Amino acid sequence: MRLEYTQNLKLEQRLSQSPQMIQAMQILQLTTPELLDRIAAELEENPFLETAEPEDAAPNNSEASDASETDHEPDPVDIESIGNLLESAPAPRSGGRAEDSDYDFVQNVAAPEMHTEDSVLAELRMRAEEPSLIRNAELIFRFLDPRGFLSDGLEEVAEVSHQPLAELRQALQAIRQVAHPAIGARDLRECFLLQLDALEAQKHLGEDHYIARKILVDYFDDLLANRIPQIAKAEDLSLEEVRHAIEILALFDSRPMGEFEADYNQVITPDVLITEDGEGGFRVRLVRDGVPEVRLTRSAQEALEQAKNDKRLHAFLLKKIERARWFLDAVNQRRETLLRISKELVHRQKDFLTYGPERMAPLKMQEVADAVGVHISTVSRAIRGKYAQTPQGILALKGFFSGGQASSRGGSCSRVAIQERIKEIIQAEDKAHPLSDEEIVRILRERDGTRVARRTVTKYRQAMDIPSSTMRRSYS
């Protein structure tokens, strides 16, 4: 075997991404809160970036312009202090009122609601309960499921924790007195019965409540299946009497821990504002409220000039300035791309914005990407987590895209439009004889010319949280 060196030519294609491209893609997919965090991080790390103050805006006359230039001359550059950046990380940029700003931030934090596990335990401590009861209460909370149920009962808690069952029952009773009377129920039936017991303990109840208890004890499965006539016939009751009893049960909580669940709903800040222009069209603009205008500091070039004699410092400053410019270019590119895509969406979904969801047209991301002249992945990144304020309300940009179904009358109908049509059909049905999914398929085919499968109607109906025809039937 002989070893030797050889030279070979090879032709191949590679897709390489520069740091600028990677940064641009990352910033493009940021939501507004994420962009604010990214801007704050860049301002802290890069001394050559700054925010434009309101007074830096373009003046209206030449005198104001002269005054502005006088008032905003670049600060003298301290090369020695900038050189220290090579030895340590840049110091955080802070204003003169940092303490006041921190105080205002704390003041604006919403106070937590007092419907929590900690609040219940605090109430038990205020009642001077025994420490052992408090510990058992904490133990019970750890075994509750998200609804507030103990599916296997206190017996499982006692078996796992080796605590006396009687003491656990005493702790659970204390929790129910403070929080909710149905916490720790085994199932939904017991959950309703416990709430009915608590109601009876407060006042004398009538015949309807007695029937409600009877239904829970003997006919709960029939209730869940909406077999109201069978319940009425078995107990020799009228449909009206059974309906009144069910109305009482409808007032009870099905999730005893519902008040304990944190509210993660947040105010949505739209990124795009779509308004009517008064001429049958729409005006599109980006919402920039709260997003600071970032720019390169005026002293950047001067600092670079003064560091010419120090190659190491000059290279360091040049790298910082280049990174600042890349960041500014990426932010501007994000705005331009988002605006172009938003305008294309408005152009293609004009009927939807004018008349509502039933007029939404089928639209794919590839169509928008081709029209704007970008890759489909760019469209996907640009609309990620972005919202638009429209005449139809605040909507996610991804909601402008929808699959379609061919129509026998020509053209196609979007998935959203089909869902709206199904909702309209169900709302107009006779509640005593609700339409089955097969009948909805027939109506869509005969009246609208839309051919969909029964399983598609079922999927759309379930997606809109519309129960089946059996559960929709009303007995009156």
C-alpha cells in the first residue's frame, strides 16, 4: 500500500449564512415585547447605540435647526475610558433618574389576586389552626388535580403520606370552609353534590333542589347524555320540572380550583394598524408606540478616528460599530418586511376585512411570499406572534391565512368561511330537532355548492366547541 498526496477539483453548491443574515432572521421573528428586550440589551452592551430623544426630531424652521445643532453637539470622546472596554464588559447605561424609574416599575406591577393556595393557608393560620392541620392542608393541595379534584380520594393521600385519614379529613374540611365547598371531590357528580349540600346548609331549599339532588344521585349518566325525557318519565315529572332542576345545576362550578388558576391573559399590543381610508380601501401602517428609535451615536466615528494609533483598540471599536450598524439594518429590515407582508395580506383579504369571516378567501403563505418576493420562511418568521388591529377586531396575522375547499359553483371557499357557515346553520336550526352532521353536509352541498366530508364538518364543529346534535337538543 502506497501513501501519496493528490489534488482533486470538486464543484458543489452550499448555502451559507452570514452573521448579518442570521441576526436579521432572529430580529424579524421577534414580537414587540421581545424586540424591546433585544433593543435594551443592545443599548446596554454596545456603547455606540443610543435612543433618539423626542427633541431630536427634525425642526420646523432654520432657527430651530441651528439651535438644535448647538444643543446637541456630540460629547467629547474619552478614548481612555473606551479602551477600558477591552478589559471588562461595558457598564450598563443608566440615566440620572434610575432609582425613580425602578420605583415606578415596582409601582406599576399588578398585585396578585388573593385566590391562591397561599392565601388559603394564610387564612387557616389566621384562624389559629393547629400546625399539623396546616401541614396536612399543604399536603392535600399537592395531590389536587388542576380542576381541584382528588380522583382517588383522601385514602390515596393517607396511604402515600402515612398520615391519619381522620386528620386529613379535618384539614380538607377546613380548606372547604375557607376556599370552595367542593374542593377535593372525587368527580363531577360529588362536586355538584357538595355544592348542593353547602347551599342547603345556608337556607331551606325547594322542590327543584330536591329534584336536582335526585338527578345527581340516580340519573347523572342520563344527564350527561342529555336524556331528559327518560329522566322525566322515570320520576314521573314534567320536562319543565326537570329543566328547572338542571338550571340549578348549571349555576354550580365544575372546577373548584377555577378561582385559584392564574390569569395569564395579557393585553395584546397590535403590531399593525389597518384602518379604512374612506374610499373603499384600507390604510396600513406599523404601530411604533413604545418602541424607541435607535441610532448610531454621533461620537462613534470620532472615537474610531482617535483610535487609529492603537490597532487593538481600533479593531475593537470597529467591530462594535459594525455590530451596531448590523443591528440597525436588521431592525429597519424587520419593519419594511412586516409592512410589505401586511399590505399584501390586506390586498388579498379585502372582502374579509370589509364583510367579516364569512368572506375570507383561501390564502397560502407561498402566495404571499411570491407576491412580496421573499422566501416562505421569511413570511412565517415575520407573522410569528404579530397581531393587527382591523375593522374586524384585533387578529393574529397568521389568521389571515386559511386553507380552501373547491366549490361546485366555481372558485373556492376558505376553511374559516365554512366554519362560519356551519355556525350560522346551527344557530338557525330547530332546537327541538337539531341537525346532524350529515344534514349539515347536505345543506352545504345543496345551498352553497360546497362539498365537504361529514368528518370535516365534525372536526370544524368540535373546533368551535359546538356539541353534537344529541347534546344540542332542547326539551321544552
